[in-house]
Amino acid sequence: MRALVTGGAGFIGSHLVELLEEKGIDVVVLDDLSTGRRENLKGTKAKLVVGSVEDSMVLENSLQDCTVIFHLAAVVPIFEAFSNPAKFISVNTAGTANVLSCVKKFGIEHIVFVSSAAVYGNSRNFPINEAAQTKPMNPYAVSKLAAEQLCTLWANEFGTSITIVRLFNAYGPRQYLHSKYSAVIPSFIKSAKSKKPFIIFGDGKQTRDFIFVKDVVDALWFLYDCRYCGVVNLSTGTETSRIKLAQIIADMIGVEPSFDFREPRNGDVARSVADISKLVSLGFK
């Protein structure tokens, strides 16, 4: 069996590649290395194709003999989305359309598409279940929701077997530390280690639902293995505020936290916590 992992040299994708190889699966990685890194694949046997899902020809060349696609490739930094929305639509939405267009030609048996909890926006009901109204608040979330709708269309019109995974906030090894848009956990770790104030956008009461990257890839494999078709939340169902998170990280590193409060950012969701009852009902532990 051979699998294509788009975005496979990235933070989550590289962990997934390792897991797939442990399962005895031959892996091809398609990654443009804009945020992914070759060194993330060190120690694996994966074939790396450097290119983008925007390029149909490169995508088709990567799919030779593949029967499953784990589609993780995306432009992610949410707060860059307002300055370059076309890039997010091109990679996240049109790139997904390119992946779907290959299904019939290459006999793809199943697709696992990693979407985002950002599609929910500021929900009114918590924890958030998969039936909640989607209210994207930034171009990144719009691009992911549009990609989801394409996946659903392909499933309905052509019977394509697709899992749509709404991932909340992943963290863990290989998460990129050196961007001004880096995720909150690596950003806070960097601040704590350098004994600098924790930068908090807004009042710090915003909450997120964090899940360790190894649990993420275990769940992606599980959802493929059971061939679940439809939308499913992926996280832990535990809500943590940014202020509390900063205190936890400061305690772990052994520093006294100080804070640099700044104006809230456009498109920032106030509260986020997943209802994971569907995932649990499928048998994932």
C-alpha cells in the first residue's frame, strides 16, 4: 500500500509519515517546503516531492500507485490571511480541488482531509459539535470551509470516500518557533525561556482546546482505518485560557510570568472547545 501525504514535511505531516511507515505503508510526501522542512523527514524512507498542490502536474506525478491521500497541505498563519487572501484560497481551496480531481483517475480509495475548527468562528454553544453553525471569521477559515464543501460535493456526487477532520489546536515537537505568527504554545515557550513577557492579544481570557501531535496522527490513522466518512472534530474536549496556559508554561520552565497585553487581532476567536463525542463513539481512545 502506498499513501500520499500532502504537507508531509510539516509539523503534523512528518509525525504522520512516521506512523504510516510504522504501519508498513510506503509513503510519498508532497510539500513545497514553505514551512515544512527536509530534516523533519530524517530517518524515514518517504519519497519527498518538492512542489505544491496548486500544481496539478506535480500532484499527479506524486500519486503514482497511491490508494489513499492524507491531505494536510495548507497555508496556515491566520493573521496573514487578511493581507493575502488569494494565497489562502489558491492553496487551501483550489489545492483541495486539485486533489479531488485526481480521485477517479488514480483510483484513490479514501481521502483524509485535515480541516480546521476555525470554520466554526465564534460559536454560541459549547462544547462545539459538528452540527454547529459555521461562521468563518477570516480568509483562512473561509478557505478551509470552502475546501470542506468541495469534499462533501465529491462525496455526494461521485461517492468519494472522504473523512473531513476539524482539528482544533495541535502542539508538540517540530512546531515552528521562529515566526511572529507562531502558534501560542511555542510562542509562550520561547518567551519563558528567554525570560521575556508573554505577549497576550486581548484580555487573555480567550480559550483553546489543545491536543498533542502524536494523538492527532493516531486519530488520523484511526479515522482512515475505520473508513469513517463525514465530518469529525479532533481534540481533547478540554478548554484552556491563554492566561492559564502562560502560567502552566511558566511553572514548567521555572519562571515568574509577566504579560504584555496588546490589542485583539482581527479574526481571533474568543472561545473554542470541542465536543468529541462523535470521535469517542467511533471507538477512538
